Amino acid sequence: MPKLILIYPRWHKIPEQTEFHLPPHGPVCVAAAIPDEYDITFIDENVDPINFDQATDIVLISMMLTCQLPRGIEIAAKFREKGIKTIAGGICTMLHADEIGRHVDSVFLGEVEDGRLTRVLKDHESGQLAPLYDFFLNPPPIESVGTARRSILNREKYVYRGVPMVDLAHASRGCRFNCFPCCTGYLGGKVFRPRPIAKVIEELASIDNNRIFMVDNSLAQDKEWLLELFEAMIPLKKKWISHPILDDDEVLAKAAEAGCWYVYQAVFDTSDHIRNRIRRLKEFGIGVEAAVLLGTDNQSVDYIKKLVDFLLEIDVDMAEFSILTPFPHTPATERYEKQGRILHKDWSKYTTAEVVYRPKQMSPDELQTMYHYAWEMFYKELTQSQRMSRLFFKVLAKEIADGTYQPSLDKASRRTWQE
């Protein structure tokens, strides 16, 4: 039986975030496309060390974030020194294909389903591994996307304060929006590709976890599909979080009925539109974690101070602040490169916690200072743990009400959340 090591390189969480680890989604989707005859060892380097002396026939390196790239290159070098072939794939590889291609034996671009990864592995077995497999502009039929292979995960490592972390799943790929700081349109295509709802439900039902993170790029792209999806999710009684949901009464009501726990909602200004958006989500019993991008051209130091005050005023449950970061193949990067505003391309610092470009109305140092100010002021009265505990006990109440609560917490763990 051929041996394969699948590695998800470590990356450093930004200092302001609570230190916990979600089970990665990309690797479990990759694993589902690996033929059964392979003996797979999966290593999420964020929770487990790599044994570079472990016997293997090939190494797959799956990278999601740009800041994983330097470590991915180091990992590839160590295995190649031993004569072991390495293949890189994932979002980060797609964004940095030329660079990573200089450090691995083969680069895989695109999605792995419909037998594509199988073909690559067979080429390796026959000694004909190509330096590049480019499926980037030709995605597989969305019907070929099956249930992710979560059995590779070391579940004991994805626990925080006694609480198992949410599992990640997706019901669609692609995004018809082309947001300024986002590379999704480049990566997944600008065409919305919903999975067959029966397959989505089959996958969700197979997950032995009542709490799910639906990691779709956007749940705001097709109203009729959303209503059908949420209706089909209701009997599962899962509790889930997601990126923004279509701002429509019928959709929000159905999402809440289907178990929506809270959403990551972009907050980009202090307008009545945003105020009403947050109010409506909360009226439907859906919590809100504001995703706040700092450093856009309309923002000054005073603007960011007012934005933080606004978040407190409208009472969002949580807030996550990030610095606008010009990742490759985004509209932001195209503009900033033309304007000569990108300071450097040290990918290890492309974490969204460090300023790597020149803002319009502030100096880089001022933006960095305001980033720390935003985190400090928003969580000054209630800490992240306290705010998260409020959301957590709300979902517990919902689970108890519908009989899905799984008493996985002992009394000590409950006390740590209450503290």
C-alpha cells in the first residue's frame, strides 16, 4: 500500500485573537479525492508536529493562507532532501503558483474532484509526475464534490475550554461578487456554483457534531436556492454559523429556523444600512460578529475611532478587526501596485494584523496603531471570552430547547466559560 503524508503548514494566529484551532476544511476535501489504496497520514502542524523521518512515498502540502507559504517551502525542502516528491496545492498555491513552483516537485492548481488528483498520483507512481497540473480555469462538475474525509482529523486537538470546535462544510463554490479586497472571484470563479442540495444534506447529516461552520464564500447569491437549502437543513437541527446571508425577511427567517447561530457580517461604514442590517439579524435571533476591515481609502484615524464607537452602539456580539491586505489577484492589489503603495512582499507578514501597504489618509504606523486601538477599545468592557460565552450560552439554550444538546461539557468547563 503506497504511503502518503498530507500536511497543512502551521501559521501564527494574530495576537489579538483567542488561541484556538478549527479543523481545516481544505485538507479534508483533498483527502476525499485520494484513492482508498493510499495509507494517509494527515498532519495539521498547528496542533501536531511533523515527523520528517516518517516513511512515505509522496507528500502533499495543502496551504490556504499566504502567510503559510514560507513554512510550506521549508517543509518541501526537508522532504526533497530525502528524495521524496512533494506536491503543493490549495488557495495559497493558486495565488503564488510561480513562487511555490520553484520549491516543490509539482504544483496542482484548481479543484481536486472528478478524478483529477487520482491522475496526478498515478503519474507519480509511474515516474511521470509533471511540474504543473493546471485545472484552474476548468473546475470539475459541482456534482462531483462529495462528502469531505473528516476521519483524517485528530479530533482531540480541536477543542477549546472543553468545547469541541465547529466542523467546516460548504454548500457552494464560486462567487459572483468581486469585492475590492477579496481574491475569491479569482480563485473560485465569478460564477456561483451551488452543490446539489441532497448531497449537501447527506454530508451535513454525516458530521458527528451538532455545530457547523458553513464556509461558503457568500450565502447571498440565489434566494430560491437558499430557501430550498435552509428548508432541507431544518430536520437536521444543526446549529451553524456562516458568512453573510441574503438580507431578506423570508431568507433570514428560514435561516434562523434552520439553525443559524450567528454570522460574520462585514461592517464597512456607520450608515443606517449597516445599522438596520445588524438590527434585523438580531431580531431574527441571529448573532452577529462584525468583520471590520481597517485602512480603506475612506478611513482616517478619526473615522476608525467613530467606527469602533458605532459597533459598540449597535451592540454587535463580537468584532474581528483586520488590516486591509493586498493579497495577489485582488482588485486592491491591482490598484495599489499601479499607485506604488505596496511596501513589501514578505509573505510571512501578510497576516491581516500588519500593515504592508501605504494607506491614503494615514501613515502605515498610524494604521497599525489604530488596529490595536480598535481591538482594545471594543473589548475594553467585555473581553472576547465574555462576549463569546454569551453567544455560546445562547446556542446551548437553543439546543436544549430542541433536544439536540450533547452534554460534552463538565462542570469545570462550564465555569471557565462563565468566567
